Amino acid sequence: IGATIAIAGLSVTVWAHHMYVTGGVLLPFFSFMTFLIAVPTGVKFFNWIGTMWKGSLSFETPMLWATGFLITFTFGGLTGVILASPPMDFHVSDSYFVVAHFHYVVFGTVVFAMFSGFHFWWPKWTGKMLDERLGKITFWTLFIGFHGTFLVQHWLGAEGMPRRYADYLAADGFTALNTISTISSFLLGMSILPFFYNVWKTAKYGKPVEVDDPWGYGRSLEWATSCPPPRHNFITMPRIRSESPAFDLHHPEIAALDQLENVGHGEKTLAGGKEAGK
């Protein structure tokens, strides 16, 4: 939460990093603030990676999309640090390097996270699970199409191809990379078709979800009620004894172990306090 607030606060101080080459910008200030915003962003990255570290990961479709989000956002963040440096920005300003960075940060991250949410919460919304095979086909076609389209544009920008140009000469040397980007963009565009087919197939032929939590590891309260939820959400008031009430409900044996561990830790703390009081 602190990192999110810090990013929101710092965001209002970095708008001029798009204007380095105009000559009317206080470069040291805006460069420093743009570099600084990488700190809370890094905190969020290490938080996400630390959450996954040594975990029992299973790569169903939602997790694939979440991993794709992390990879894409990493690229966008690293190129953002490059553009924060005025000497580097002067070289690639208004080039396809900036186009690639923008799409990695805005399009790539939002779309990957959005599809992760779609696949994860779809059974809760509709009461039917999206097809896993079609979901993975959608992921890999979009992932390959996206990176094939925009990754090569970093090289195009570094080689001097300006943005907003409708055409270029063959002698400029941009043809090969633009061809790769164009072919990949068609793959990127077609990647949405398996998703639409998946939605139609699930709505027409999908089997109803008969459990509250089809994933088996949901933690928040929506996984403690049926799929989809009734109008009043819960038939009975769910027990809330931790920050993961749905997980406690479906895995009481693990919840009991956690409770015993917390009680034991509390007794040790209390004993230590009494000892210190003596």
C-alpha cells in the first residue's frame, strides 16, 4: 500500500520527462524524480516475487497471465529508467524506442493483468470455468505476438527510426525489424479470437461450477460463497478469524496449524515480557 501511494504521489512530479528535448525543462529535478519513482515500483516487484518465492505454484491460465504481466512490466520499468536519463532520452526521444516503452507499460501490463483477472474470477461471475486449453492458446499467441511487435521497436528507435512517420526508405535499414513487428502485430490481433471463442463455448457448453472455490486456494471472502453468488452474497455469516477467511473455511487443518503457531508465538512473547518484568 505504501509503495502504491508513493507511486501515485511521485507520478504528479514527473510529467516533464516527456519534454526533455524542448529545452524548457529543469532537467536535474525531473530526471531525479523519474529515477525516484523506480524505488516504490521496485518494492512492488520484490513484493510480488517474494510472494511467489518457494511457493507451491501451479501454472493454470490465471497464473500464466500474471507471470506474463510481471515479465512485461519488468521490460517497461527498465526502459523507463533509461528514458529518465536526459543523455539517453536525447538520443531516442520521439523515436520508436518511446513507442515500445509506452506500449510495454500501458498496453502490455494492463492487458496481461486484465486477462489474469478474467480467467481467475470468471467462474465466480458466471458459474462456469473458462476452458484451460483455449486460455493457454490465447496467452501464448498474445504473449509472442506482443513481444514480437514491440520488443524489436526498441532496436528500431535506437537505430534512429522516428515515430509518426508513415514510410521510410529501404536504404534506412529499418525493413527487417519492421517486417517482424508487422507479422507479430497480426498474431497479436488474432490472439483475441481464441478468447472470444472460449467465452462463447463456456457460455453454451460449459459445466456449472458446483463448489464455492474451483481453484482450491482462494483467500478472500468471495470464495466463501457459491458461483455465482446469490443476490444477498452469503446464506450465513462467514467466520472471519484471519486475513484469509475463505482459505480457512476450505482448509481448516492448515488454519488450525497456523492458529497453534500463533498461540505458541504469543505465549513465548508473554513469557519473555514477564521475564523482562522481573
